[in-house]
Amino acid sequence: MGFKNQISYDLYLYKTMKNWPLLILLLFANYLQTNGQNHIIDSLLHIAKTEKEDSNKVNTLNGLSDQLEDVSKYDSSLVCAKNAQALAESIGFKKGIAAALRNEGIIYKDRGQYSIALECHSTALKISEEIGNKKEIAGNTGNIGAIYMHQSNYPKALEYVMTALKMFEEIGDKNGVVVSTSNMGVIYYCLGENAKALDCYLKALKINEELKNQHRIASNLSKIASIYKVQGNYAKALDFYQKALKINEETADKDDVAFNFSSIGNLYCIQGDYVNALEYEMKALKINEEMEDKSSISNCLTGISNVYINQGNYINALDYDIKALKIDEEIGEKSNTAADLIAIGDVYKFQSNYPKALDYYRKAFKIGEEINSKGTIAGSCVSLGNVYYHQALESKSVNKIFVRNSAESNSTHNISKRDSLYKIAFDSYSKALKIYEEMGDTGNLSSTLGNIANIYKDQHDKAKALDYYMKALDFAKKVGDRPSIALWLGDIGTLYTQTGKFKEAEEYLKRSIVIDSTINDQYELRREEENISKLYDTTGRYKLAMVYYKKAMKLKDSLFTIEKNRALANKEMTYELDKKDAAEKAELDKRDAIATQERKKQAVILFSFIGGFILIIILAFFIIGGYRQRQRANLAEINKQVVTMELRELKAQMDPHFLFNNLNTLTHLVEAKSDDAPEFVTELSKYYRYSLQFRNTEFTLLEEELKQAYRYIHILKIRFGDNMRIKWNIDEAYRNHFIATYSLQLLFENITKHNIVSADKPLWIEIITTDKGSLVVKNQLQLKNSSALSNKHGLKSIEQRYQLLTSKKVIVSKTSAYFSVELPLLTSSEYEDVTGRS
């Protein structure tokens, strides 16, 4: 059983337990309903910007992280949580540290990074224990249980959730009790222990009814419905889903309305009512798209794909699965990504494209190993086994043709190939079986045992097949999975017929028929009626054989009619949807045409007004033109003098700055008693002699600046050797453009001053020209732990020179990995404009 569509938001209730002023703000924002989430995020952003660096700001940042996580903005949420943690640590606010770690853990959990998530929650738990906050201790304990559940480590998950439940009971926290009880139900559900799961859900429902919490009442009703669905009691399941849906609609819980729409759609799909199934899944998708809930959108897309798969419409199914995969990869939900990969593999398997199917299953298996999810690993193994099993079956049918039409050698070769495929399938199922046994996953144990039984049956080892079918039946009974119980009863009855145990065969086949009739599974009912007809025919009870044969044929005709009607209904629905889309498009085109005409009219009026206004302005300019021209000339002369003075001041700052940095380097070499010190002094003196000719210029040719840069790099290489690695990529077309003098030298100074350059961490620098006429200096970011204080004269002087003389801007960019500065290059005409030279 996958987690997609199964785990409720209740698992993570405790992530929102913050201080009471923030909770009031949250409640007020949620009251706004339509734009509630945006209101609260905007409010918290405003508070975070204006608050002092104290505990209140920590709480605000944690609250903002919380809200961003709720709308799937995981990167922004993580940044807020990290900032909250850093601030809380700096002021010694332990409660804030624990809350930030808890939020970080939830984000990492959502991304499938379970080991990091577990570390965050464990640290948060330890801090909560230090400060003695019992409620937080219980909440963090429950969060750890949720991590283990996502890893399919159900025994550990159950241990932590039970501990959390006990703590909440001790402190009398009914909200905590109901959430923990509900979570235990989810774990039991995943283990296939549906009786225990149902008991937990009913207990949680009773407490929520006492608390009059409509939101959680609906959630419990949905979970109870899921138990009935597994048990094949579809009428009860539908009843509970509709009760939950009614509450959700009354309380305007859009996300839960969508969840129940999707659940009802899945229920209709199981029953073969694909028209209703698609309708409900589409309703759910529309709501989730309105809310921009990417995770839920992905779930709906998967549900729609499932409907199309059951209809045999593999093209549409694949399209929706790929859309779901793209979303889950984008938001980093790895467990759901693995589920999407398996779903895509299933589509290819149904199309008999086994290489493609195997490729996707293996990708899912790899993700399962990365996130240490036993359920994903086991599910991938079962899917892989299914491919090899189907290949073996096809090889078997091919072999029959060989036996009739080819030499014995061909038949022998194919038997060997078939046995090899059965062996690989058996190994895959066995690996999954072992994992499910470790997990205690009763439901999947039943289906996997049945798969292994099928292999033994095909290989004519009826004794082992019977043994595995019996084990599968036992586990299906524990789960209360009536469809599976009926299936295994029928398979056991068929085996007994083949082995001559007719009395036992009749008993098991009749029990299977009773269950199939009860749950209205007409496909399986027809199969078992055909099987019991064969039994009666074999034992000479021809009248009974004919009775059941007629029943089977009647069902066959009925099913044919049903399928025909469904196909017709699907065509009608598709036609109606296309018709509706066409009508909407026509209406939209009509509105656009009217709007375009209106805009043209408004544009004519506006342009007429603007034209008249411009004429008035032109006349005004002619009148005062002479005066303004004289004024501009005076102002230009004043500005020129100011710019000249500011540039001189920059140079006065820059020259001592450069000398100071290089004297520091020389001091370092002398202290280290380096043999390179004399060479450094020599190269430095050459550098200064050459640079004297450019000291009075603001801009110089890129060609000349590069020559100086090469000389300066040579100086740096004396100190750092091969630990500094430079990559040049200069387009020859730009060498006659102009650049701020000494700019490369200053950038190299900054890079070596602030970054580690060593044999263990060599520093990469890249100097390239771009198509838009600029030079980019980009360096790997590996900052020193305690970098020297910087007055920022170097970069500042470059930026100010460009600012004073040109309209072009210096662009500074910084990421977690790189730091880059983009310097504009001036053409000859631009250079003449800014300097007045030719």
C-alpha cells in the first residue's frame, strides 16, 4: 500500500503549535478564506521585516516557515526555518530552536530526505526534554513516529506514536490524543491490520465529536471509508465518504472536499464505473488547481491516469502520469516520485513494452534505496517480478507454437528461457516478501504470496502452489480483504479440481461465489461460475454444470453490455467535454474580440489626447528653450567638475588599497621564508612601472587591461601556485572595447582575500566575455571561516566609476556555490561620449 492519498494532515498537527499571538494571527488570516494563505504570509513577512532581533521575531519566522510549507514553497520555508534557528541560537532561545528544527524536519520529510528529517526531529526532542516542555516532547515524539512510517518502518513508527499517545493522555491533551490515535490507525492500515485501524479511527471519531471538531470528524469518516473500501464493502465506503464530503462542503474545507472527491472517484474506478470515476477525479483536480496545491494536483493526476488505465486508454494514462511525475520531481516529494515511476512502468507493462517498464521500476527501486523506504523498495520488487512473470507467460504460449511447428531444439531453448524468467520473477517476489514480513504488512504479504503461488501453479508444482495460496488466504482474512479472499478461494478450488479433491474444490469455489456475489464483483463471479461448471462436468454432474455454465454465459453477456454501454458513455462524455470546451473557447474568442475593439477605441482617444498634450509641451519648450539651454550648459560644467573630483577621490582610495594588499602578500611570503619573495618583489615592481601610464585614465582598452591582469595573475601564482586555477574565454571581437582601469586587478584581490586557496581546496576562477558585450569574472565560493574585515573599496570603486561616467551598471551575483561580477564593456563611440576623447 502506497502513502499517496492515504496519510492525513493530522500527522503533522504539532508543527503549528506556536505562541498564542501568532495563533491569533493565523486564525484571523484563515478566516479570510479566499485569500487567507496570501494574507497571512504577507502579514508575517511584514512583521519579520519590522521586528527586533528577539524571540518574537524567531516565532514569526517559524510561523512564516510553517505557512510557506503548507503551500508547497519548500525552499522559502526552509530558508525561514534556518534563519529562525540561527537567530534563536544567537539569543539562546531554546524553544525557538526546537520549533525551527521541527519545521526543518517536516520540510525534509516532505522532500523524502528522511535521515536529515529524523536528525532534526531528534534534536528538537532533546531540546524539548531539556526545557521540560511535555507537550513539545510528545509532539516531537509523534513527528519521529511519522518519519519512521514514511520509511515503512511500522514497528518503530508504532512505538513512537504509542509513546506520544501515552504522554498526551498523561497531560490531558485531548487534541494530542486524537491525533496520535488517528495516526496509529494509519499505521495499522498500512500494516493491513484493518480491524485495529478501524478501532483507532472510531475512537478518534468519538473524541472529535466530543470536541466538536468538524474538520477532524470528516477526516476520520474518510479513513473509516478507506477500511470498508479495502474490505470490498463499497456501499458502506461510499456512504462514509459522502458523509465526510458533506461536512467538508459545509465547513468550506476545499482541500478536503477535493480529497473526498478523489477518493469517491477511486471507489467508482474499482467498481468499473469509469464515467463517474473520471467525473469525480476531474472535480478534485479543478479544486486543487485553484488552490495551487501541487502535491494534491499530482495525486489527482495519478487518480485520473488510473481510470484511463482501467479503460485501456494508455496514451492518456501515460500523459497524466508524466505530468504527476514532473510536479513531484519539482517539489521534491521523492516517495511520490517513486510511486509515479511505478505507475508509468505499469502503463508500459500493460502495453507489453517490458524494457521501458523495467527501466521505470528500477528508477523507483533506486529512489526507495535513497530514502530508505522499505515500502517503495518492496513495491518496486513486486512490479519487477510482475514484468518477468508476464514475460514467462508469453514465452509459454510461444513455446506451444514451437512444439507444434518447430524442431525439438527450439522447444527446449524456449523452456529454458521461460524457466529463467520464472526464476527472476520468483526472486523479485521473494525479496518483496521478506521486506513485507519485516514490516508486518499483512495486506501486501497476501498479494505477494499469491504471486508466488501463481508461479508454482504454472510450473505444475501444485503442492507448493496450494501451500502459498493457503498462506495468502490466511493473511487476506486477517486484513478482511474480501475481494482477495474470494480470489484465493477460487484459485484453491481450481487447484483441488485439478488434483482430484472434488469435495474440497466444490466447498472453496462455492465460498468464493458467495463473496463475489456479496461484493458484486461480476468479473470474478463469472470466472468462478465457469470453474465450478468445469468441476461438475468433470464429476459427471452435468445438470449442475449446465446451470452454472448458463449463469456464467449470462454474466458474460451482461458484462459485454456493461462494457459496451460504458464505452458509449465514455464517448458521449468525451464528446460533451469537447463540445463544452469548443463553446467556452468560442465565447472566450468573442469576449477577446470585443475587448480588442474596445481597447482600440480607447487607444485612439488616448493617443489624440496625448498628441495634443505633446504639442502644448513642444510650444512651451520653444518658449523657454533658450533659458534652459544656458542653464544646462552651466550645470554640465559643474557636474563635470564634481565627477572629476569624485574620480580623483576614488583613485586616492584605490592606490593605497592596492599597495596595502600587496605588502600584506609580501609580508606573508617573508614570514613563510619563501624563496618566491624576491621574484614577487621583482614582478611587483614591473607591474607598477607598466601601470604608471594608465594611472590617470578611467577606462582603458580591454586588451591592455588583460595584459595587466596576466601580469597580476603571475604575481598571485608565485604565492598560490597551482592552487589557483584560471580559465579564460575572451572573444577577440571585444579586445578593442574599453573597461574600467584596474578593475580586473581589484576583483582578483577581493577573490583571494575572502576565499580559501589551498591544495585541499583549489580555487577556480573563470573570466569570459558574453554576447551582450560584457566581461564576467566568476569564482567558486569557498569563504574563509573568519574573513578579514573589508572596507569594500575595490568593488565599490569599480561600481562608482561606472555610475559616475556611464548609464551601464555593474552586476554582482552571489549563490551558495559561486560569486560573479559582470563588467560592461564600452564601444569606441561610448568611450568617446563618457570621456570626451577621440
